[in-house]
Amino acid sequence: MEYRSQKIAYWYFAAALPLFVLQVVMGLWLAANYTFTIPQSIVNVFPFATARAFHTNLLVLWMLLGFMGGTYYIIPEETKSEIYSTGLAWFQLIALLVTGVTALVGFLFGWTQGRPLLEIPMALDFVVVIGALVFLFNVGMTIFKARNWTAIQGTLLGGLVFLALLYLFGIPFYRNLVIDWYYWWWVIHLWVEGAWELVTASIFAFVLMKITGVEREVVEKWLYVEIGLFLFTGLAGTGHHYYWIGAPRYWLWIGGVFSALEPLPILLMVIDTMHHVKERKAKIVNPLTWTYAIGCAVMHLIGAGVWGFLHTLPQINYYTHGSQVTVSHGHLAFFGAYALLNLMTFYYAMPKIKGIAAYDDRLGKIGFWTMCSAMMIMGLTFGVAGVLQSYIERVLGMGYMVAQGYMRLWMGVTMAAGVFFLGGLLTTVVDLFTLRPAKAQA
Amino acid sequence: MTKKIAFWIFLIGTLSSAAVFLWATYDTQRQVVTLSHADKLSDQVVAGKRAFEKYNCNDCHTILGFGGYYAPDLTKVVQRVGEDGIRYRLKSPELAFANSFRKMPNQHVTDQEITDLIAFFSWVGEINNNDWPPQDSKKRMSRGAQLMVATVGVSPGAAVFQTKGCMNCHSLRGTGGTFGPALDKIGATLSAEEIGKYVRNPKSVNPDAKMPSQKDNLSERELDEVARFLATLK
């Protein structure tokens, strides 16, 4: 840690981790809903829908906290200056947490906007917007006052502004369901395949540059090409969500062609990670941070790239749309691209904030491998369930519940893998909160 | 490659894709009016959409394929289970899903809201959305059914029964839905003519019937074939 104000990042990370744990616990409850018969009396009070709103909103909340913490850690080192105002950073952390917790409690009492992933009621949306403006102001002022422009800062700030702007499209009530979904995807798709990718790419480039010691010139060159490809494929690639919503037929072409190219930037990311690792100028101090970086690139490619590619072609998507195939892709992609990216940032920054040069990573390794294997298994079992569903329900035309009957076993296996995942996550969280210096190598 | 070239790749890539996307957005806004029959988007349909959001239906059910995957897609729900079917499930889910291994919460939806929801679902069901979902497609499934008849050697009626949604509610040999009765021995009590009459207008035979008329769902030929097939089950 080179600047005092970077310490604020620690509290963002510390707030994010328990929320991640709660997200996974909710996930297990959702899997239990698929596997067992939940009695009517419980379903009446705590339906699947509420638990799902918890699961997805917690995901967004903890990941945004992670991104914001990451930003507050990176910006001082990149601009070579302290953060404009740590007071604002504190205010914004507390505002976001209070809003998030209020929203979750509200869900329990049916206070919801009732749109998947965007359940937060409109009143709270405005608090979120204010928080986002404070955040952007704080980061923007830091960059503006320091005048040490770099591509990493630019990408990060650009991604964050884009992220905040897109959120606005999710706030209004749309009379027409088709238009509603059209702009719903401006939030969801353009977040995860646009704005979030920009944030991720810049954080990733920063950490990679720091741990490998490769020159900024090289890292930023790759960064430009990657984000260029991300946006080239990702913007028009939104079309793969417009096949069956009542939008014009040409979306099958736009969506199909641009989405087919979507794995390219991620592949490039893997290649340049491998390249930087090979050409590294620095000694490996913390092997686990490296493992996370490479794991993130590889799982990003599998989950978002390969799994996404598998069902974005209209001919395939016609049968897999809205099935557990989507769930399989969603889990692998979010975990690979964003959960691992955040955890990599935590493992990079938290020891530095605590003043530990080389940390003991025995526990952390167990956590990493448990989570990755468990998530890979979940990706596969969700996938099997999804293929069964697509075939039985959509191809054979048998009833929804007939298909669900055959899928039940696989949802049970998913739940078992989920228990392992939770174990891996708890290990990781405990490890991150109790980081100790590594014993000197004998 | 220099950093400058890399920057231009970024700029051109982003702008060209954004141009395609924004043009298509403009054109989509224009065309959706026709594709979604926006002229039929009445206040009651909008009230139904509000009710749909109020009860967070969309976090268990998908609609147009988006939402929770815990319960059936609602795009064609009116065509599938009829207005009475929707009313029954919303009013008394504990009875409707008594035999199901998955339950639906009783959210005490008011009668007015149910009427609004039905208007909303009826409107959604007519959206021209490239013939999705496949199992409700009029074109595709009949091709699929023809294929089954040709390759597996099942009777045309059996193919209709399997592919036209009958099994959403009825079961054969333990496979299928639990809403309606199992039909394993239906031929022992009803003839093909009686079944044909019943599926065309269930209420004319039994005023309390929950089954929706299949006249809009199936063609005359399909109705005859499925009745003939069911009559053979003894």
C-alpha cells in the first residue's frame, strides 16, 4: 500500500465477503426448492421468488462493493495521489449497505418492483443513483486533480460511468412488455458484457502489471485491443436476447453474428495473461494471487466464452432459451469472470493493506480449488438438467413438470456440489480475514 | 503494433458496434408497435402487468423466456390452460398443486387483479415473437409429430397427445401432469365420439369442467386423431 487513503478499500472488501456467503446460502435454499417438496405453508411465506431475489441482488451488491473497493485501491496508485475524499467514500459505502439491506428486508414483505434482477423498488433506486453519483464524483475528482492520465484509469472510469448510466434504463415502468425486456437487457447484458467487462479488464490489467512487472506500455496496448473487442462484440451482441421477445427478425442475424465473436476478447485475455506470465520481470511473491489471476482468465473463457457461445446461435437458442442451460452459463460465467476477479483483487490488495508482503496461502489454496471444482461440477449438472429440459419440454413437447421430474436428480447433485462450494467459500473468507505472513522458506 | 494503433482498434470497434446497435434500437422501437399489437395494449393489460410485477410472479415463472426457471413459462398460458385454468391456480394454488411436488404460494390475488392478469397474458400470447416457445408452435410441432409418426411408428393421435400439451395436465403410465385425471383407461368409459365432443367443449358435457376447450389449440383433424387414440386405451 503506497497511499493512506487506499485503506478504505479494505472495508469495501470486508463488507462484500459476508454478503457473498449469504448469497451462496440462498443458492443452496433455491437448490433445495428444486430437489425436495417444500410444504405449502413455507411456500406461502417465503416463496422461491423471494429467495431468488435475495440470491441475485446479493450477487450484484457484493460484486459492486468489490469493484468499488478495487477502484479505491487502484486509483491512488494509478494517479499517484490520495483519494479526493475518504469521507465521501465512507458515506457511499454506508449508503449502499443500508440501501441493500433495506431492499432485502423489503423483499421479505413483498416490497418489490417485481422485475427479475431489478426488484429494488423505485424509491431505493434513487438512493442507489445518488450513491453512484457520489462515487463517480469522488473517483473523477481524484483523477481530474492528479492529471496523471493512464489507459487503465480511463477504462476504469469509462466502465463505471457506463455502468451508472445503464442503471437508469432499469428504473421506469414500461407499459409494453416487449419494450420492457428490450431495455431490461440494457441493464443486464450491457452491464455484464459491457460496463463490467471494462471495469474487470482494467482491474485485471492493473494487478497483472503489478505482479508480473511487465511494462505499462505493453499491458495497456493489450487492454485497448481487448476492450475494443469486448465492446465491438458485446454492444451489438445484446441482440442474442432479442430473438424471441417480439423484436424484428433481423436480430437473429445481428445477435447470432456478433455473439459468435464474443469469445474472442476473452481468448485474447487468456493469451495475454499467459504472455505476461512468460515475460514476467518480477519474482513470484504470492503464488495464490497468480493462481487466481490465471484461474480467472481460464474460468472466464470457459463460463462466459465457451458456455455463452454454445447457446447464442438462434437455431440452438430456440430450444434452450429460458431453460437451466441459461442457469449453467450464468453460474460459470459470473463465477469465472466476476467472482474470481474480485477474489483476485482481494488477495492482491488485502495483504498489502495489512502490510504483509508474502502471505501464508495454505488455507487459501484449499478454498480456491474447492470453489473452482465445485462450480465446474455445478456448471455441468445444471447443464445436464438444461439439456434434459430443452429436449423433453421443447423438442418432445411434454409438460413442464414432466421435464422437471427427470431433472430433479441433477438439481440434487447440484445442491451437493453447492455444499462443497460453500465450504470452499467459508475457507476463503476465513483465510482473507486472518491473513498471516508466510513462514520464511527453509 | 503500437499503442496508438491499439487505441484506434478500440475506438473503431466500439463506435461501429454502437452504430449498428443504436440504429437497430431506433428501428425496433418503430416495428414493435406492429409486432406486439400495441394498439390492443389497453389499460387493463397494463393493470395486469402491474399485478404481475406486484406479486413478483416473474421470479418463479419466465415470460417470453426471461425470469425464474422454477415454474412454467407464461407466454402462452392462456392458450395452454385457459382463463379458468389461470383463475383456479391463482385462487386456490394449495388445491391446484396438491399432487405436485412443486408448490405455488397463495398470494390472495383479488378477483379484479386476476381478470387484469388474464388480459395481460392474452395480450402477451399474441406477440409475434418468431414462434417461441417451440412446444406451442403450430408449425414446428406438427412437423415434429409427423416425424414421430414416420420414424417411431406411433399413431398420429399419440403424437398429437405427446406434442400438443395434453401431457401438461394428463398422464399416461405415470408420465405427465397431475392437474387432470390419468387417461390410461379412458377408452373403457368413453368412445371416440364422446371424447371428441368433450375436448372440443368440456363444459357442454360437464359444466364444472376445468379443462379449456381445445378448439383453438388443435386443428379439427388433430382433435379427431387424438380422440381416436384415447378411445383405444382400455
